[in-house]
Amino acid sequence: MATAPCTAFGGVLEGSGERVGQAVLYERVGFLAELSRELTSALVASRWDEDSLQVLAAGLDGRGEPLPFKGWMALRRLDWARDVVPAAEVYVSDRVRRGAEEYAARTLRLALHRRTLLAAVLATWPADPHRRIQAEWTALRALLPVGVSNAEIRNRTRQVREFASKHGRLPAGLCELEEPPRDRRAGTPGRDGPPAGHPSAGGRGHGPAAGETSAVPGPASGRDWAWHVLDLRLPGTVGPEAVLHTPTLRPTAGGRIAVDLPHSRPMATAPATGHTVAVGFDWGLNTLLTGTLGRLTGPNTARRVVTDGRPLLFDATAISAKLHRLRGHREHLATRRDHYRALADGLGSPHLAWGALLDKASVLEVEHERVCARIRHLNQALAWAAARWVVDQTLALGATVIYLEDLATLEARGKRQGNARLSGQVRGSVVEAIRHLAAKAGLAVVTVPARGTSALCPHCLGLLGHHPAPDRLTERGWAWAHCPGCHLSLDRDHAAARRIVSRGLLAQAHTTTDRATGTRTIRTTVEGTVTCVRRPKRTTRRLRRARQQAATPLRPPGPKATPGKSRPTPGRPVADFPPYARGAYGPRHHPPRGGPASGGA
């Protein structure tokens, strides 16, 4: 399923047919979004305690019956949503309440996984919080559910360690360790559009969408709520065969109503196993993606991975530098805005400069939003450009599967600057875009464990040494990898890409598919060497020449050469103009001195 960005230009009231302009529609959708966020945050905060989470984890109501699958029905069965009312005295329709209750129930149910993980960490808290021994890891794994990664355990352990250093004790539970999550949604869901198909002309068209919002500023009864049928302009990426789903309405800073329109189309599922040609990609900092081609050869008992040694590089240095400058500018604007607000709060409203300081803060806030929008636009463009490049390279090389590092097991360590650059890149968006484009092309996308891909040599599985450059092997660095055992010397990301494609091809029998999302992951690490082989240049060159000769038409025979001719035939002389006037001297020759062109006599 993909999401297409659209814009609502106006709407019509479903009952009366009254036309609603874009400005009025923007005000009503903004009111609805703010009301939904307020109800959801209040409901989550009212039930953010260990007893409520325990009841929700048990899945039974007061009479011992199982709770419904839908979240809003479960909350109403438990009678948790009756006392939650908005701050303003307005009438809230039942559909709006159901949407807020559903999102609150999903937020509370998502907290159950973190609660289970935290309980296991607290029950097996190690003697040394910075390092666990093997017995402590075994006891912790016995209490954790299946599929929990080491990155989740490290993050939760770090969170508990910081709480213990601050308060001098371990937390009692998740509700004491974390604040109740707030609803940060920027929009509100609408109603389903057409169930199948939509009008389209040349890849573009108009489609309807509906949403219930208040028809007056302060609704006092159910009559003040009405359905609005919105006019949308569908982008060219939504074809006539796409099936539209429930859209999401978002009021933007520019006074527009942005519509996120999910759509899907039937596609054949690529096989998860049986691949012999694959492409593996490693994440980098300046070079966003570094890949290599791998082939699985040999019998079943002695299978090995070979590669041609060619690196595939997606260099995003220029766009990364631009994003780095924009992030610095954004932080500078936020600092100045907060400074003006702090000065205004310190002076108070009776002071003469209070209003001027708030005006300056509002101007900086608008500029801050513009810079944030610019960063989001560049991140989205970068993600889709990288995804298109990955899919095109895979198809050109004849591979059938793409292996990527699992982002859940990827963690930056060391300097804080590297952590900021790693978190600032849009790797999650790149992975989602790759999965979307690969599904359309019939390719499989599988993630493999990222732990240790840059630590061992892909040729001999020996310990690698990291250096700044190939001619500075006596210094410690991170860009270049050199193996002291087999003397393999290559780029660090290229070496990691070979390890990734080897892990994917050798462990493809352990591929698991998530039923909810359809994502494929390999959690079992199978190590193997990667051998670099020579490409069949002669065969490829011979085939290329044969194809060129077959595609080139035969030229007719030309006239026979004159016997004894050794010089070109001179052109016909022109007597009306001098030689320099008709260009006979060429671009590098000049007319004789004293001619008309030189201004002489």
C-alpha cells in the first residue's frame, strides 16, 4: 500500500449541497484535528497506570469476557471513555469520539510490549549495568518474547540506567519510567472514498473524499456536525486500477488541506527463497548506499558466494551537506525564538517591550516552520531517488532479491556527531520506498542482521583493521578496511556490503515474513566467505559486437577510387569575393595584414 499526497480545494455539504471554500474548510478541519488530539491525549493520560495496563494486557472485562478486537469497543466495554470530555464546552459527535478512542486504545496496547520488555529487564537486572555476563543474558532471553532484538534491550537498559542514576533506585514500572504519550497526529481520518476505481484522464483526475467536521465554530448539538464532500486532484502516480482507501486530512501551515490518500493495487508476491543472484547494500554517512552483486554457486553441501568486485555507490554528499546546513539554521532559529519568549515571560505583559518580543518570536516561528518543511521535502526527494537507483541497479544486474541491513539492529556508537548524522538520515523512508518500488518490479526485499558486518573480513572472516585511507594503514580510522591475514584492502562500506549479501544468500532458508506488514527479515546469522571472481569480458564483448553487427544495416558499395590519386579534390573557386571573405582560411587562420578585415589600406 502506498500513500499519495493530494490537496483539497474545497468541499460541499453532503446534505444541503452548500459550497464550502478552502479557507472555511481549513478552519473546520483544523478544529477537528485539534479536538481529536485533545481527546486522545486526555484518554491516554487518564489510564496511564500499571493497573489499567494490567487489565488491558489480560484482555478481559469486568464480567470475565474477552475484550473486543476494536479498540474503541474495548474501551467502552471497560467504561474508560465516559468521563473524558474536551476542555471547551462543545458537543462531540459519536464518530469523532470513536476515532479518538480507537487511537488511544492502540497507543495503550502498544505500551504493553514496552511494559513486558521492561519487566524482563528489571527482573534480571545485572550486577554491572554497563555489561551483562552470559548467564544474565540467558536469564533475560528466557523472559523476553520471541523476536526482541539486542538494540531494544540495550535501549531499554540505557533508559533504566539513567533513571537509576538520577533517582538512586530502579523504576517500579513503565508508567513511572515514561510520561504518558501525547497524540502528535497532524490530521484526522476521513471517510472511505470510492470502493473501486476512480475517474482519471491522462494519469490525473478528480476524486471525492468525505469527512465529518463541525459546520459552526462551537458545535452545541449533533445538528452542527455535517459531512463534507471534498474535491481532490489525484496525482499521476495513482493509476485507474488503484483501489483507494480511507484518507487522512492535515491542515498545513500554508492554509491548505493536505490529504494523504492510501491506495493499493494487486501485485504478484516475489518468492522469499530460491535466489541465486542478489544485491546487498550497506548504509553509510556521506555515501548513503554502497552495494555489491553476489552469486550463489556450488552444490548444496558446499555452496559459496562469489562477487565481481564492482562497487555500487549512491553518493549523497551534496544533499547531505545541504540538509546539515538547514538543520543548523533550524536550530539557530529555534534558539532565538525560545530566547525571545523567555525574555517576554520575564518582563510580563504590562511591559512595553513584551509585545515586540512576542512579535519577533512569531516571525521566527514562521521561518522555523518553513525550514522544517524544506527539510522534509529534501528528505522525501532523497529517499525516493535512492530507492529508484537501488531498484534500477538490481534490475540491470539481473538480481532477484535486495538485501539490506536491519534498521532495528543498527546503532551508531562513539562520537555524538556521528549519532546525529545517522539519526538525521531518512533510512526508514528509503527502506519503505525500496519495498514499494521493488514490489512493482517483482523483486524481494529482505533485511539481515547488521551486527558485525564491518568487523570481519569478507574473504577470510578475519578481524579487519580500519584506517583513514589505503596509504595510511598505520593510523586508525573508519573509512578504509584492511585485513592483516589475507591482505584484502577495500572501502569499509564495500566490505560490509559483501558481508550483507553473503548473509542473505546463505541464510535465505531462515527468512520470516511478518503477517501484518509483509516485511521479510532474516534473524539467523550464517557466516560465509565471499570470493572475488573475474567477469567474463571476452564473451560479453563478443556478444556485444555480434549484436551491433546484426543491428547495423549493410552499406551500399561506394564509387571506386580514382587510380593514382593522392590529394583531395580542390573546391570550385569563387571569383567574386576574396578568400578571407568566404572563410577559406578556417577558424585558426587569419586574413593577411593590410586587408579589409584588419582595417589597413
